[in-house]
Amino acid sequence: MSDNIMQAANCKPKFAYTQSEAKLMYHEQNYIAIPVIDEQGRMIDVYTRDKQKSRERAALDIPVVINAGGKGTRLDPFTRVLPKPLIPVGDLPIIEHIMKEYQSYNCNEFHIIVNYKRDLMKAYFADNENHYNITWYDEAEPLGTGGGLSLLRGRFRDTFFFANCDALLTANYESMLRFHKENRNTITMICAYKNIDIPYGVVEMGINGTIKDMREKPLMSFLTNTGIYIVEPEVIEDMEDNVPIGFPDIVERERQKGKRVAAFPVSEKDWMDMGQLPELEKMRIKLCGE
């Protein structure tokens, strides 16, 4: 008992930044438990054998709108058979993974905008044993990533989540909503840091070809749009009916009007995107640990 504690401490402990990462580590090495930490190194959860032992999540209890009307051309040829939201990731389609994440915050009211192969979408959930609370909105023509929101005019009196159906976020939704409310934002765009290693020396050129700066194999860091937003209902009231538009264009339009729009940054590790086949495989490994 008189020895220095550092002689017994593990100075290089194993840890993860997300539950899915912890699950993968756990099953690879048969650990007893994997701590999950935030960007400041503080433990926020623990993954164990039976299920994750997490802090109780706040009951946010706000509606969730999912845009699921696109053709998913980047996932061709899979989307020739299935609509993108029903592409399986492990035992569940991607849209159901997304819905379960919201349900963990007691967000059980779902509004889903559909177009391409919508009958398959509705048939899947009609026969789903979980009996989700879903209201469907049919696009007569493709309306882009934002235009379909006009179909929900008059539905909401308060804040709602708006998400594309190809991205899963495992960050803290409570913190996002608190940030949105405290800053009185009209739209909060959830953005993930994306770090890219450039494998070459980068040269910045000036006038007449002079070299202004050189960096060898730099790490470039960007904030990227995850396609997930927190939105006030006034945004829907500003929209024209059945006019195709991307939601980033709606964000810019609100910004030009002087409305408060802001970005909430999350870790790259908290964002899983299935928009392309290589990313789909990465998502499957993270979620299923295989």
C-alpha cells in the first residue's frame, strides 16, 4: 500500500470514442469492458458484454423528419432493387438504425418523405414488429433534399430534427438541441470534422509563379455537412410548394434573410455515411463488428 500508484496504473489504457467502436474492440480482444470517452478524454459510457452501460439519455421528445425520397444512385446497382433507406447494414436497414438512435432519446414521432420505390418502404414498415409511429409524405415529383419539407406545412409548432436517410450520427443529441435552443438558431447544421492526409508536398503559388509557401504532406481538416439538421418550423412556412431545392440552399437563403443559422461540430468518429459503397462497408463493420 505504500508503493507509488503509478507502478500499478495502466498508462496506456484501451478506450473508444463511440459505442460502435467499443463493440468492435470488445469482440476482437474479449475485454471485460471498454470505456467510451469524449474529445476531452472524459469517460461518458462503458461497453460491456450484455449491452452498453450508458448514462441515461435525456428524453428530448421532438419530431424527426427523414428525407427518404432519393434514388441513391451512388449505391447502384443495389438501389435498382431496393430503395437506399432499406439497404441492410447488418440485421437492419440503414433507416431503422437511424430511427433507433432517435428513439434512444425518446424521439418516437417520425415523418418520412418518400418517392423512389416508396411502396417497398411502406410495406417493410407495415410488417415491422416494432410498430413505429410513422406519417408518410409522397412526393409527386423529386423535390431534392429540401423541397419535400413543403409537404409538412402546418405540422409543427416547435423544433424538429431533419435528416437524410444515408447518415447515422452517434454524437450527443441533447447537446446539439441545447446549443440550438440557447443560441436561438433558426437552423443548426450538424457538421463533422473530416481529416485528409495529403500524400504529397503542397505548394502555394504567387504572382509570376513565385512560391509563397510549401508544406510537406499536410493534414487538411474540414467541417463537412452530415445532412442532419435541427430546424424551426418557420423554415417550412418560408418554402414554396412542390419546388425542388436542396436543403443547403434553404440554409443559405435563411442566412441571407438575416436568420441565425449555425454549425454544431462533432467528431469524425461519430458520423457514419453510407452514401458510397466503401463507406457502406465501413458502416457495417462499425455497427456489426464483423
